[in-house]
Amino acid sequence: MNTLKPWKGTAQTLPDIILAEPVGSCTDLIATVLLPLEKVYGRPLDIAPYGVILKPSHGKKIFEGKPGGGFYPKAEYFFRKQIEEADFILINREDELAATDLDYLEILLLLQFLGKPIFRISAKTGAGFADFHEQLNPSDRDKARKRPRSTIDLDFGIYAEGEAGLGWLNSQLDVTASIFELDAFLLNLIQGLQKRFVELGAEAAYLKTIGLFEGFYAVANLVSNETGLELSLASGASVQSPNVVINARVVLDPVL
């Protein structure tokens, strides 16, 4: 859980709104976050309508139900549970998909998660954020008929096995060589890792590399095996000894 605004106050000075970001495989937030906070602060708390952001590259493969199509089943389990718990679903990267692909993914979601509102957004362009904002600020009428929140039915045994099957790497290294382009280096690094994932039959949940050198900063990403590499933040810098951060979650034996 990444809190966007850490809180150090008391129950009497608790702010009206706290923003939080559940990351990775977090789920069952009512039982694991809301109820413990209510106990700490001694007062009932409400959650604003809770949305889950869906990555199309993985969502389509998982919801099609094809053997070997997405993550292995025990990791798919908590993927589905996250959406089950949500009040609404956000399909991200709508700017990168054809309308027919978006329609197809939305139909898959409608069939498997009846009644959940679905919104198409792009974190890159800002498309769809007006509707998203409305979901976070319901009208007084909607607040009056707000349904009670409850915990979800979660098998923690399957959840734990699903977590264990995702190799997790957080690493830092210093690279020293003759002058080279930092942006190209990060893209080449991700490309090499992607090739290795395919060779091992491993599926990338996400892969991020960050390069830092004397005030310059670059970020390159891979969101799945099938999508292209992306330089999300270019530095335009020629460097000699940058610090490089690698953060990855991959469906793979962590030993490998």
C-alpha cells in the first residue's frame, strides 16, 4: 500500500480525505485496511468509490480463459479478486488500442463482472478522466443510497501461492563505461530482459528501469511480453557512470 499523504495525526484531527494507492497484488482492502483503521481511530470511515485500473495486455488474455493465455491460475485468482472488490473498472491505455479491441475487452468484463461501470482512460493523454473524476465525487443522492461495504471471500492459501509464483526484483547497480546514451542503454537493457523472459516462458507483469546521473533522470518500461518497449521519460543525456534501478515482477520461479 503506497500512501500518497502519510498521516501522523490523531483521531480528532483525522483529515476528511486520505488518498491511497493499493499496488501489485493488494486485495481484500476492507478487511486489511479499512477495518483496522476504524479500530485505530475509533470512528467509522467511508471509502470513496473504489476503482481498479486494468492493463489491457494482461486483462484480455486472462478473461478470454484460454489455457496458458495469461498468468498462471493462482496469480490470476487475485487479479480477478481485485476487480471483484472494485466499484468500477478503468481500462487504461485506451489511446494505444483499436476501438474494436476496446469493445471486445469491455464485453469480456461485462460478461464476467455484471453491473460494474467500466470507463476507458489514458493516463498518458488524460482521456476519460472527467468521467473518472465524477466517480470519485458522487452526488448527494448517490451518497444517500451508498451500499454498505463488506469483505470479499478470499482464499488466502491460493493468494499466497499466487504471490509466491511472481518473481520480484528490486535492484540497483552502478554502470561505468565510456560515454554512452542513457536512454538507449535503458531501452537495450529492457529489450535484453524481455528476450530472456520469452526464452524462459515467463510473463512480465511489469518491468521498470530508472537511470540517474548528475541531475539527469530517465525511465524505461515494459508492461507485458507482447507490448513494445517504452521510454516514458527521456533524459537526452550522455553519461559515463549512472546509477541504474531495476524493478520487476515476473511470472517465474524467483530463483531464476
